[in-house]
Amino acid sequence: MEWAGKWIRPAQDMGEVCPVFVREFPAGKEIKRALLSVTAMGVYEARLNGERVGDFVLAPGWTVYKKRLQYQTYDVSKLLDRENRLEVTVGKGWYRSPMPGWCNEEGKAERAAEPAGLIAQLEIAYEDGSEEVIYTDESWKAGESRIRFSEIYDGETYDAGFEPGEFLPAVCFAYTGGTLIPQQGEKIREQEHVAASRVFTTPAGETVVDFGQEVTGYVCFTVDARAGERVEISHGEMLDKEGNFYNSNYRSAKAKINYTCREGRQTYKPFMTFFGFRYIRLDRFPGTPAAEQFTAVAVHSDMKRTGYLRSSDALLNRLFSNIVWGQKGNFLDVPTDCPQRDERLGWTGDAQAFVRTASYNYDVEKFFTKWLADMAADQLPDGSIPHVIPAMSVGNGSAAWDDASTICPWQIYLTYGNADILRQQFDCMKKYVGFITASTQDPFLWTGGTHFEDWLGLDAPVGSYKGSSRADFIASAFYAHSTDLVVRAGKVLGEDVSEYEKLYGKIVQAFRTAFPDYRTQTEHVLAVHFGLAQDAQKTADDLAEMVLSCGSRLETGFVGTPYLLHVLSSYGHTELAYTLLLRREYPSWLYPVTKGATTVWEHWDGVMENGDFWSDDMNSFNHYAYGSVADWVYEVAAGIKPVEAEPGFARIQIAPHPDARLGWLEASLETRHGLVRSRWEWVEENGEKKLRYEITTPSPARIVIEGKEREVEPGTYLFFGTGDVA
């Protein structure tokens, strides 16, 4: 669109206070349509004649601001009156908050010094055919709002009794940021309201509210108070083993609400920030608090739920719920690692590990299209990818993390069948493979460099966060995988990828020469899953033996875990894969569930068996990466897979793999072609235990039941098996 509006900022220095910009104007004729377009250097909330404009929370979202800044357009026709007052409050948001909080990242001071900039224009079409544009310029005024402080990590301070002083004319300034683009991603909005389950006093004498579920968002509370009384709230994910409030794992993030009351009954929720929490501690609160005064408001990108998993096992169902809550809590405009501590960044390694599960649980095509566009914008000149997107100058060039540039667009294409994502990202994909080729120390391998390796692998040496898998092994394996994905994407797009095909062949040959042996679970997993092992069956068998020999325990980290069960089940070890899935002892997916987890943890033993915390330094209790196990449940246990040659579930393979330790399992998935559902259940028939399969497919499908293949047309089918399943 053509912008008549100019960038404006307050004339006065307001310190930490969020400014509010105001424009008053008449609309003396009958209105046909009115559209308000707005964005800000920070986050904003617009109100027209006292009514909130739209339901977008934390608009305009988070992009590579210096290259791409989204604006939003709202239909405000019904909000206009004869005399009008348009107000826009601007907070720091991701644009100007001191991020990341855990390191002295380059550019923090510069970002903090950026003005609270606003640009907006209201286009009014009248019934008589005339038009009018109200836009930001010197005719707007700016003054202090009741939001006295607001930042992403530290929270919000609000004075309900504050009366603003003089509003001064706004100042126009030259914006040096990126191109203004219309909203590309999903909007962020309030999604669910979780009532407080209890208010209690801890052994330390603290008053704590428990919502029974970890959420990302904020608290809405109601209080009856005297003017000047204060509410002070701290947020936390956990109680310690004595039952006291705990949030040391938030590190430097203060995560506080400070609210000064006006007279009487009042309700408040934060405007310009968010928190990750299950518990709140009432450091100050007028009167005697009751549970009905508190509601947790869950906030995340506005994605449609598409996938559901259910089973006969209550703990497994809680795991499925935790995975979904972890996705909701970390899909707040960008796929973040965690929502609570002084981080909350778009880590690429976490995103690539989880993207397949993410695309089954929710419709994330639009979400990832926007985030991947930011990745392409943030790609460095040498082709490497920053560790976090939008980039915060915290590093680049790590295998498995940078490979999000190839893995994520390919998975989005497979799930939704839309080649536009490959078209958008193809140059980024090729440049990334080119970076590896140019930076390696050894041709056709990826050697040298600094990598996260198998992050948090359980076989890590003492004192290390990295597993024992060799860095060059992991990097070279992902080099092969990303090159292969460039070839596949290029063929979909009709591009000449012959040079990449030759490169891929040389990488595989070099890999097999350089790494004839596999030493860890993760090395076995990658060699098989990426098609690099010369004898895949033997390698998978060796992997199974390794898992069994250490007590049916996984030892993989961020790199190996997403593929572990897939490799086992693909080569005849499905029973062992189920053993890992259903294991309740540490380390396992269900161990945190036995400890009361309501989201997926960063560490298998975030709470150790003795009740102590793994650490204060890096111990998130809402970290979705290990939730990637759900894609194995969808694809193998329930058996629903898209056929690569006909992506988007235009053709489906349905091959369930039951296990006797579960009474039943069901998966349903809303695809671009309709609902696919797979359910298996053990039933008694004439005193004999048998399997009953119910399958619904919206597309032509290849159904495989206990080794017998059937090609079927769309419809619902019922089969009975022999029951001779492990």
C-alpha cells in the first residue's frame, strides 16, 4: 500500500513510560468503510473512541525489523462516530527490549535508544463517494500512558490512578528500518482462559496461586482496593521439593507485574508483555485473595488445531497434552525455545527438530512461511544461518541448527503440498549448502567449525552440555541431508540440480570412508536416517543392541532424539521403540509426567529423582524439542504418513503398528484434503484377543494391516487382525 503517514515519536523524553499517541478528528458524513493500518517500533495497542481495535495481541509481532516490519490493517467502520479519538499506545516489545537477557549481545544499547516510533493511517470512504485519509504527522500528540514500564523479560508496571499531564505535538523522524510489509504470519491473540485451581500458603509463608497448567500469556486479576494500594506478582513454573515458590531458572528475567490500584473494584491484565508460568506469587495483594479472582490468559499465534492423539494410557495422554501445550506456549509469532526466562528466542535447532510434529498438531504453514522468510532475510553473506531467527547476534554456523533452512521448508511442503514455500526458500537452501562447501576443512565433509553437536545428549562427558557423538560426524551427516533436500526441492521446482546430485554422491562416499564405525546412539541414528550407513539393517540392529544394553534407555540429545524411534521401527524394532515411549523411569518421555509436568521439559530430569532441580542456569520446564516424539506416534504407531511423491496427503500411506501394552490408540489429522483417522484397539471375540482397526482416509491410500497391503479410495474402513502383534 502507499503510505501517506509519516513516522512519529514523542517530543518529550518519557524514560521507561509507554507513550500514547492521540489524534482527534470529526467524520461528519455517512461512512461506507474505514480501514486503519498501523505498525510501530515496538508493540502497540490501538483504541478508537475507547474501543480496542482488533484482537491482535503484541502487534505487529516479531520480524527482522531492519529488513521487514509487518503492519496490520483493521476494518474500523463500526467504531467511527461524528467526533472521534484515535489512541495508539506503544511499548518496547521485542524491538526495543534488552534482548537476549542472558548475554551482552551486540546492539542492545542501540536498540534501547530507538524511539517509540509509530506510523498509521486511517482511510475513510464515505457513502457520497468522497474519501479522507487521517495519517500520522505533526498534528498528532503524544503523552504518558498508565503503563509506566513494560519489557519482554521484566514484565509490566501499571498505575490505574495516573492522570496524564500535557500532551505535546509529536515529532516526525526518518525511519531507517526495513520495508513495511502487510501481515504475513498468523496474528497473536488470546486463545484460552485457565481458571486458578487453588490459592495456598507455602511452607515459607508465601501466598501462591496455582493454575494447574503451565501457560504462556499473562494473568488477569480482579481486586477491590483503595486508591494507591499495590499489587505485586511474581511468575514461576515450579514449586521446589519443599513446596515453596521457585523461579530461579528465569535467570535475569524479573517477570513481575506491579500494579497501583485506583479506588474500588477493578480488573487488570498486562498490555505489552507476556510470561511463561504455572504459578504466581502474590508479593503484595489487597485483601484476602481467592481463586476466582485470577485467570491465566493463554496467548499464542492463531493456528488451527489439526492433529489429535489419544490412547488408553493416562500418562501417555498427558504427554500428548504436554506436547500440544508446549507448542502453544512457544509458537508466539516465532518458534521459541522457551517462554519464561531471559531468552525466548527463535532457536533454529529446536524448530527443525519439532517442525514435523508441529505441522501435524496445528496448521503452521502460514506461521512457518513468515518465520522462514525472516530466516532468508537474516541469512549471512557467507550463506550461514544465525542460531536464532530473528537474529540476535548470538552466533551462526552450527550443524543441525543451520539445517533448519532446508529441513523446515521441506517438511512444510510435505505436510501441506504447497511448493510456494520451496520457491520462497530455495535460494536460502542453496546458499546454505554453499556455505558448508566453502567453509569445510575437508572436501565433501563438514569438518572444523563450532557446533552445538548432540546438545544435551545423555552420553555427554561430565561438565559438558554436548553429547559424545563426534562433531564432524554430525556436521557431515547433516551436510549430506541438506544437500539431498536441495536436490529434492529443486526437482519439485523443475530446477537443474545436477551439480547438487553429484555433490551429494561425493558427500555420501566421503562420509562412508571417513566414518566406517558408529560410536554412539546418535551416530547410529543419523547414519541410518540420512541414508549414509552402508548396511542400514545392521546399523539399526546395533543401535537396538546399544539401547538394550544400557537398560532400554535412550542416550540421545537434540540431534538424535527426533529420529531415534523412527530408525528402530523402520528396521524391525518397533517393540523396543514402544518400550522407550512407554518407559516411566528416568530418562524417558513419561518421567517428567510422573513428576507432574504439564509441558515438555528441556532436560529429561529437570526435576531429579530426589526432587532437586537439574540446575538454575538452564532448566526450562516448557521446551518443546523432545515433543518431536509425537510425529512417530502419528506416523508409525498410528501409521499415518503422506506419500512424498504426492505431498500434502494427496495420497496417504496408513500402516498402524499396535503394541500389546496399549489397549487402544487413535490419531486424527485434518489435512488439505480432509480428515484422516487411524484407530486400533484390542477386542475380545469368542474369548480370543484380536485387533480391530478403523481407518478413514480423504484421499486414495495404501493401507497396510499386519503385512497385507490394500489400495483404497477415500472412505472409512474396518479391519480385524490376528492379534499376533508384540
